Amino acid sequence: MSEYELSLMRQRGIAARDSKAKRGEFRFMLPPGFCWSEADKVEIDPDEHVADTIRLVFAKFRELGSARQVFLWLRSADIKMPVVRRNVEVCKLVRKPPAYHSVMQILHNPLYGGAYAFGRTAQRTRIVEGRARKASGFRKSRDEWHVLLRDNHPGYISWQEYEENQKLLLENAHMKKNCARKSARGGRALLTGLMRCGRCGRMMRVFYGMAKGNAHRYQCRGDDAHVGAGLCIGIGGLRIDRAVALQILEAVSDRAVEAAIFASEQAERSRKDIVAAVERELEAAR
């Protein structure tokens, strides 16, 4: 009976928590840039230094189109990021040098898009040497989240911008979802990570010659996971790269002056962002 009562109390507690979360009033540890109001509402942190840093991350991601490039830019500009210090009696924000996972957490968190989200991670149990071992922190798909309330509070970006950011992050992840569109990658080949096979639709790989100066080659391995399936399509890369490069130059030749002006304005904006961030840090230090 005692075990049954404990289980019943636990179920009632979880039901009460979920009911409060569905109203957007259940409190949990908020990411940097947000705080709880006295009315149990999520609001933007009144600290302008913190808020401006978060806005700068989103602005740079829209400009550069890559979370890693945002991280490298923050490192090069020596801009410190606000980080929530956990396991303390009072929630405390500290400023640390930027880390890649901190940038990714900001870009992936729906709270910055003005949505209240609860239950985004799950707990799994597995048997190890006859005993149950629980592990938490496994991300769930959006359809499996317990609560998602859009337009619940003022965000740093709109929900549409959040959706566009998630799509861009997915396209930048080359090791996930082979059928999704991908961004270009490094290397001498012009179309690395962009070319697909016209026969089977798979991404074509790039193979470089062993000797220095040898031409590269685009190759579709086909269904090489099955023994004896064989290769699909292969073609030399120099003629393809040269033809694509000519088409690109022809397409942008009429807008060369506009591109130069845009690049100059972009460099000036980047310089102003660094100056503004340094001024905020100096103001906070004073």
C-alpha cells in the first residue's frame, strides 16, 4: 500500500506539473537572455549587455549562415558569451569565452523564437548487469515535445526566423539526412557537397589523385553497402568545375560593383559590432 501511495503521489505531481506547463507557468532554468517575472512569465533579461550579445549571435548567423563561422567570429573578436552557472543556490550568469556548443544551444532553443517549450528531452532506461541504469538528456522530435506554446513571450527573433535557422542548420549538417540539401564544403573541388547523382540521387563523393597536381574526380558509389552492387556514375571534375565557374562569373558580372559595395558595408558592420560589444563590456566593468 505504501508503494502504491508513493506511485499515486508521483503521478499526481507529474500531472500537476504538466498542467502548469501547458499554461506556460511552470518554471525551469531559462537560457541566457531570459528571466522569470513576478507573474510567472518569461521576459527578456533587462541586462542590456546580455541581451545585445544574444542579438549579436542571431544577427551574425543570418549574415554568415554557419554556426561554426559565428563561433570563429566571436573568438576572433574576443567577445565573451553569457553562460548560466548551474548547481548554485541562486541562478548566476557568468561571461566566458565563446564555445561551439554554447552557440548551438542558442540557435536551437525555441525560447529565443518567442515559444514556451517544455519536455524537449527524454530519459532512457537500460539494463546493465541486471540493474536498471537511467540516462537523461536525449533529444526528442518536435512532435513529441510535451508543450509548445508559440508567441508566448517576446523573443529575440520571430518564429519564422527560428524555423529558417533550423532548416539552415540541418542543411549544414552533412552527416544527417542524406536526402536533404547540403551546403558546400572545403577542398580544391568546386562542387564538394553540392553535386548529386542523376541516376540514383545520392551525394557524389570527391576523390583526389595521390600525386600532387592530379585532377580530382566526382564519383557516386551507388548502393555500395550491398556486396556486388558496383559503382554508379563517375566523371572527371576539371571540366565540370570550369563550366560551372564560367556560368557563375557570367551571372554575377553585372553586379560586381554592387557586390563590392555590399562587402565593404558588411566589413564596416562587423567592425561596428565589435566596437559596440567592447563598449558594453567596458560599461559593465565600470
